[in-house]
Amino acid sequence: MSKTDQTLDLTQGVIWKQLLLFLVPIAVGTLFQQFYNTADAIIVGQFVGAEALAAVGGSAAVIIQFVVGLFTGLSSGATVVISHAFGGQDKEKLHRAVHTAIAFSIVAGGVITLLGVWLAPDALRWTRNPGEIMAPATSYLRIIFLGTIPVLLFNMGAGILRAVGDSRRPLYYLIVCCLLNVVLDLVFVAFLRMGVSGAALATILANLVSAVLILIQLVRTSGDFRLVPRQTKVHGPTLKHVLYIGIPAAIEASMYSVSNLLIQVPINELGTDVVAAWSAAGKLDGIYWSLMVAFASAILAFVGQNYGAGRYDRMSEGVKVCLKMALALTVVLGGILLLVSPFAFRIFTNDPEVIHYSILIMYYFVPFYFMWPFIEVLANALRGAGDAVVPMVISVGGICGVRLLWIFLVVPHWHTLLSISVCYPLSWLVTAVVLIVYYKKANWAANDKKQPPSDEGGGTAQP
């Protein structure tokens, strides 16, 4: 099978070195992505004010997270199918999966754009967005939705490259996107005084550039995953296979966002200062979560390639190594975040109340980070082997179920920032314990387990 010098065969070599080589570019890329998301908040907070910070970082941010999370979950199905084909050296399956993934991104992006622009005000009202920031939040959200297709194309293109072991090029394009976003933020917000609309415009233009770059790479590559534009269409059986794995992940991601949306309601009711603090804390807190996403992407591709190649023993060992690496990073980064948080929030705002609440939120969350690597690594390892439904049920029940029960049953009687924050580590604990038990008992790496429908239109997909 034709490969390029940027692809990485994760079925061979020393596991920790291969994981590290693949993981580091993803980690750096997610940090840059977090950086340019944070740039919106910093520039808006400093040049427009706390209300504008709340507008871009409150309900609007959670709604955007919901939509992107939904499609990211779906795209993980394509990543798994492509990594299986790449590891198994199945050229035809690889070709169909790549073209189906891109076509699906365009169609889904168009639908989301129309629905997002139309329903943006209603979505903000449903989450009880504070009235004083309703107008800027609506403008911000609608402009962001206009750029949905480029976002989906970039995420899908990055997923395709990572599935074949190329984690470097998505990083390069993401760096360009981040730097461009910051420059445009300064131009539109600081100099042209376009407010939150300028921040949104900067974001979608930067996303457009990154999408074009990654599509050009897919068209020009010499590998068997090359994109031929005129052959871009949805192949029914392949899409069925992608959705078999992607839909559970999409449900999981969307339910995370739904729970966060519902949690945003009692946060909004605590006032603009708390909303702004929740937004600012989310940016600093997001550094850790973005790195955990890198571990998830790495183990997904690692297990996927080794599953396709029939290297089941290597899959199990890779999970152990990935867990150790994620836990080590959690301890180190958690300590750093606790130390710097009293100073870091001054970057976003000079409002003492907002800074005070932001620091409290970090103290409520960071000490419990150690539970999350088990959720992220184990769930995505299972998904990489084609076991997508059970991890989804466990995660939705443990994380979303616990949070929603807490919000509906406890918060009405104990409505404080602390009471709302408690539901997060509690949900992590429940989910981590159940996932560990399932992972240890499930015959997840065996080649005789039931497989999803193949993209040939019938039977089962063999490793």
C-alpha cells in the first residue's frame, strides 16, 4: 500500500515511542486550538468588557461546543474505518471511506448552518442567556454558524490524516489558523471596534483558511488516501459502517454538551459576573481537556490500525502505556494550573469579582482531574476496536445522567457556584469506575467478537 513520509505505521515499533511521536503533534495542535479560542475571550474581555466576554463564552460557547461535538463524534466513525483499512492495507475500503467522509461533511455542514442561523436566538433563550447580553450573543452565534462547513471539513480532514498516522500536517495547518485568528481578532475587535461580531468573523475566516489547506493536502498526497474531488460522493454501505461507530460517539458528545447547556442555565441565573468567570475558567481549564483529547485521538488511531492489522496484544499494551502517560501529565499540569490561576485570570479581565469566582472554579475542578484519563483512554480504545455502543451508554449514563440528576434534584435546593461545580467530579468518578470494570471484563480485543456491518454491503467486517 502506498504511504507517504508523513504517515506513521502504529502497528510496528516501540509502543511508547510510536505513541509519543503521534501524540505530541496532536497535543501541540489542540493547545494552539485552545489558544485561539482563548484569544477571542482575552481580546473581547479587554477591549469590549465583561458583558462581551460573557456573550462569547456563556451559552453561545456551549451551543457551539454541542454542534462541533456532535459532528466530531460522527467523524470518529470515519477515523476508525479509515484506520482499520489503512492497518489492513485495504485500498478500496480506504478510498471509499475518505470520499464518503468529505461528502458527508459538506452535506452535514450545510444543514447545520441553516438550522444554526435560524434557531440561534431560540437556543439562547432556552438556556436563559442573560437579557443584557442576548443581542451580542445572538450576533456572535449566527456568524459562527455561517462558518460551519469549513470547521467540519477541517476536523474531518484532520481525522483522515491522523487515521493514517499523519498527525503533523494537521498541526501545521492549525498553527496557521490560530495565528491568523489572533491577528484578525486584533484587527476586527481592537482596531475596527466590531465587538463580538468581529471576533466571530475572525474565527470563521481563520477556519476557512485551515479547511482549504487540509483539503489541498488530501488532494495532493501520493498515498492511497488521496482525495479526488470529482469522486467525492457518499457510498451508502461505507456511510452505514461509519455511522455504526460514529453515531454512539456523536450521541455521547452531544449529551455532554446537552448536560453542559442545562448546567449553564443555573450558572446564568447567578449573574453576569459568574457567567464571565465560568467562561474564563473554561478557557484555562480547557488547556487540560484539549491535551486529553490528544490522548483520545492517539489511542483511537493506535488501536484502530492495530485492530486492522490483527495485532491484538499490541492494542492492550498500548492502552496501558497511554494511560500511564496521561496520568503523569495530569499530575504535572494540574499542579501548574492551580499555581498560575490567581495570576492567569487577570489576562481576561480586571474585574475582581470575576477573577475571584474563576479561581474558585479551578479549585473545585483541578484536584479531581486524575479520574478523566481512564474515561478518555479506555472509551476511545474500545471505540477504536469497533466497540462503540457500550462506552457510549456508560459515558452518557455516568457523566450526563449524574449531572442532570444533580442539577434537577440538588441545585434547586442548594443553588451556589459550589453546588453546581460538584456535579462534574462526581460524574467523572461514576463513569471512570464503570468503564474500568467493563474494560477489564470485556473481551474487547478478541478477533471473534461481533463486528459492525462492513462497507461492502453485507456480512461482517473482518480484521
